[in-house]
Amino acid sequence: MSQHELIRDSACEIVKKLATGVVTPLDLLDVLEKRISDVDETLNALPILCMDRARRSAAELMKKPITERGVLAGLPVPIKDLTDVAGVRNTFGSRIFKNNIPTGSDILVERLEENGALIYAKSNTPEFGAGANTFNEVFGATLNPWDTSRSAAGSSGGAAVALAAGMAWLAHGSDMGGSLRNPASFCGVVGLRPSIGRVARSPKSKIDSTLAVPGPMARNIEDVALMLDAMSGQHPGDPLSLPKLGDSFLSAARSGKKPTRVAYSTDLGITPVDPQVAAITRAAAERFEEAGAVVEEAHPDFSESHECFHVLRAFDYAMGSSVMLRQHRELIKPEVIWNIEEGLKLTVEQVDRAEKQRVVMSARALQFFDQYDLLLTPATIVEPFPVQNRYVTECGGKTFDNYVQWLGIAYAITLACCPALSLPCGVTESGLPVGLQIVGPPRGEARLLAGAKVLEDILNLRGATPIDPRKPSGC
């Protein structure tokens, strides 16, 4: 079997080949090493490799019977460079931590390895995951394979590019204000933000931190469901973690269960959206009618989103990074400094108000899903932008107040505690991918994955990735 054929296989197909002995975990590592050598000098998605560690893990895994190798059975997975992997650099995209080598792994890495994942690389991320454009002063910028002059978004940009360019079958990421969904949209893959606690992780600055969650990325819905199965489950080290459900998420994705009533909103009432992105996502949403669903214009009231997210995000940054700011201010990028200082200025009354706003918005969303099976919106409000632009400063004539406000269509869903994913749904006139955000009710990943798979089948866009890096037109 050729390298090209294996690279194009889905993760589910690869796991089937591992289970039947058609390929071995070591074969897959060889294929990935060659592919990374061929394309990543251009894209810069996986700046840290740990192939020797992965091969040692593969050798140990292969001592077990095939039936005892976990749901991933030896499938290689890259980990975002914000998360500890024992013995492997974890830089956070920061010069402060450029030589940091943790001695232990995060709970989620341990869980993945227990389920048969081989960790072979760390994927690039913005400094401390801040800002939806993947660049930092340790490794530089990650480029979008659809057009190497464009951003891959972020903060799980390296993970999305690795998938889109055939350097991964599955990938780990994390999401606060769309950091799984935005890069998935920009790179034509799938990124899923799960419910709070669905994926156990090691607590850092706060045990009850709930804005950011880890989650899976893949090239299609079945594969992202497989990855969620490998990541999910309760762990005593994470008091917020949820127990596994009785049925797998992969079986939910394959159930064929169709939604009966879905809502589409261009803007959730809170943000401008590029007209081309709005038209593409609306057309995709309306195709749910082919599955017999009623598609209506509707959304919950998210009017407090910008104020609420600004305060809670700044509070998180102040809690986790104020000491770092005092000790290493000169090594931190301006956007992160601003976010920490915004948090340090907060009053108890501001935090109290924001927490209450989140409670109200979550209640509204829960009530909304009594009427609708799914909520659909654009995953991002613009097509992939030039990589040299640090972030989106304006859209539709509106100038944004700060470097994250353009992400409101994603972080409103974060605040409502709903699982959501970005599904490839078309391309712009420039040939750049657009993602449709599909949102389910809290803890409703099974419903979300089933509905997303129904639409994925209707749109018939699977197989658009992996691709070789494409230079800008005219080059």
C-alpha cells in the first residue's frame, strides 16, 4: 500500500487496517515522517517532533494482542503545544518556555495513550493560545495549505494544518473562543468543542476553569467522533470530568438520526459577517431540508456576549498569568499583556455581573433547544485572511474594539456551555474553505454528531483534504 493511499485514508479506515494487521503502528510513523519532511518546511504546523518516543511507545503497544490496543489501536496523534507530554518540549509558543520539558503528561495525553494513541509531534499555536492566528516568536507562523499567504486561524492552527495537509489523521486541540472551530473552518477540516468536562484534563490555575476545553479535530465527522471516544471519560484528577456514555460517539455519528427542526442565524444578532461567508453557510444550512428538517431563522438572545466574554476571559488570564507578567513582561506579546492587565483591573462586581450574564445566556440556550434540535451559524465571520495580519480588525464596516471581538460568533456558544463543531460547507470565490458552525444542546454531543453527519452526507464534500500546499494565485 502506497504512502499516498494511507495519507488519504480516513482515521476510521486506518484503525480498521491496524486491527486487521494490514499496517502496523510503525508503518504509520514512517509514512508521517516522510509526509512531514515533504510539506512541513513550507507550512510549519508540527515544529516539535518526538518520533523516537512514538516508536518506543509503538513497540510496547505491539506486544499486546491487537484486541487490547485501545480504540485507536496505534494511530499516531499530535498534541497542541500548550499541553504537557512527558519528555517532550512544551513551549506554549512563548520564549519564556522555549526550553521547557515537562516530566509528566497531562491527564488527556495519558488517556489518549491508554486508548492506543502514539504521540509523535506537538502542533504549533499562538503564544499561550492567545489570538486566532497561529504565529509566535519561538517557531514563527503556520501557513494555510489552501493558500500559503493566508492564516490558518488558531489557536489550534498547527493541528488543523497537519490534518489538511496529510500530516495527521486525528489531532488534539483546545477551544476557548473558537480555537478548535476557527482553524477547522479556515483549513477545511472538522473541529469539535465538547461540553464542559467531556474530556478530562489536568487543572492548571483553577479547578473550575470552564471557558477553555480540550477537544478533537479530524477530516470528517466519523473520525472526530472516534477521537472524542478516545479522549472522553471521567478521571479523579479532574473534578469536572464526566463519565463515559453507554454508547460510543462513533455509533451516534453513524446512527443516521435526522433532526426535525433546525435554526440558522447569520450573526446571532451580535456581529457583522462577510456576505460571501453568510451566503455559503446559509445555503449549506438550508440543505437540511433534503433530510426532511424544517429550517428556520432563529437564535437565542446572546446580547451580553461581548461584555461577558471580555470580563471572564480577562479574569482567566489574570488568574493564570499575572506572575508571569511581573517576571517576564518583555517576553510577552502585546495582546497577552493587554488581556492580563484587563483582568487585573476587574472589580468583584464586574466578575459577578459577567458570571450572572453567563448563567442567563446558558438558560436561554437550554430553553432554545427545547424547540430546535440544532443551531447553525457561520463558524467564522470572514474567509482566511492574510497571515501577516495579526487578527481581524474590521468586518462589514465595523471596527472591532480588541483582538478577540471578531470571534463573537464562536465565543457566544462557549458562554452558553454548548458543544459545537465546524463542518466544511463550501469555498469562497478565492477557493478558500468556509465552515458551518453546528451547535447542540449542553452535553448533547451525540445529537450534534448525528445531525452533522447527516448534513455532511448531503453536502458530499468529504475527500477535499488532504492537499499539498498551494501557493497564492499568481505566484
